[in-house]
Amino acid sequence: MPSGVTLAPEGGAHQSIGTPLIGMAQDGLCAFEPAFVDELAVIMRFAFDYMQRNGEGDPDETTWLRDQTGGSVYLRLSTRPLEQPHRDMGAELARDIVNGAYWLRPPGPNASVIIAYQGVVAPEAIAATGLLAEDRRDVGLLAITSADRLNAGWQAAERARQRGTVDATSHIERLLAPLSRDCGIVTVIDGHPATLAWIGGVYGNRVKALGVEHFGQTGTISDLYRHHGLDANAIVHAAQAVSPGRSIRYLKSLP
């Protein structure tokens, strides 16, 4: 299924914005939304194995998900061309991609704000992170490949703790653990903002969730991103709202 208003020239019939929430809510479905081809390759390898599993087992010790059971896999992709990163796909990065997220730019010890994005809005998130770094130290950029996996793991770890496994820790908890509780989080997705808004509840960080709540307009991608508040300038403005800093310049809209 293609992603949201990024299909702007094709009109509203193709602009699905609620599918990430369906992917999270549908039992037995494992939903992913990668931004880059190397992420997709890792996810595809996982998916072909995952769909063929039929055994029961204990929760995975790193995700607290019952991956041994298997199920269906949903991929939310896009036709938007993106510049691709050139990097070695090590075992740790591949594991983080499958588990739902990794640090594209790790936050430093003095981070006052991070940006967490999912999917095709990667260029806007990267541009906004660079712009914020002119004013702030240690800004982090979290690449989310599966809100579904992150949320399910968080919920499962919490249930495990309630049942006596006090050291159960989910993937999203480990990723966000280095952040100060005063660090603001801006989430951005070409989909409903509620898809990622829950991340603030992991440790109680203040969150500004950007996304799309209505659709149907036709235009260029930059026009619609600006209209819906998904462009780099909107992300910077949201970062200022959750963690005020000095006034900084804004970017021209990306193509």
C-alpha cells in the first residue's frame, strides 16, 4: 500500500493516511514502513521467514514479541524517489531495523530535542535535523521502520514486568533511555499523527506529533507537505514548541 499525500499528483483516491494505524491495530499482522532500499531488503528477508513460522515460543529477549508464531507482513511504501544512504548493513543495524527503529543520528548527552520519523518523509526530517543543529547541540534523529513493532514490544514488556519479569525492557525503551526527561520529541509521518504520538508515553517526554488528518488535495509533494505541516520548516517549528531555543532561519521547501 502506498503512503499518504506523497501521491499528491494522483489525487485523494490514492492518499491513504489511516493505514499505519490499521497496521498497528490488526492482530496477526506485522507492519513496516521503511524509507530506504537497504532497510527494505532487511525487512523482506525477515518477512519471508516470518510468514512461514508456525511454532509457539517465549517472547524474544530483545523485543518481547512472539516472533516464533509468525503471521502476515504489511509493507507501506512510496513511489517518491529518495537519495539513498551508502552504508554497511551490519548485524546490529539489521536487527534494529527489524525491531522497529534505529538512530540515524544518535543524540548526544545534552540533547534538548530529537526528531522521530517514519517512511517517506525522511528528507524533511534529515533537513530539519541539520537546521536545528545550527542552534542546538546533540540533536538526535530516530528512523522508525515499524511503529507496529515498537508499540507491540513496549506493551509486551510492560505486561512482562507486571507479571514479575522486572528487567523486561523493550526496544523503544532502550533507544530512548539516554534522553533526559526534559528532551522534547517531534514525530513526523505521512499518515495519521497518532501513529507515533504514543512515543512520548514511554518515559514521559513532551511530544509534538506531525502527520495528516485529512486528504484529497492535488498538487506537488512540496505543496501538500507544506499544507499539512510535514515540511522541514514545520518540523523545526514543532521542535521550537516542545523545546524552545533561539530563533533560526528556515529552509526553502524541498522538491
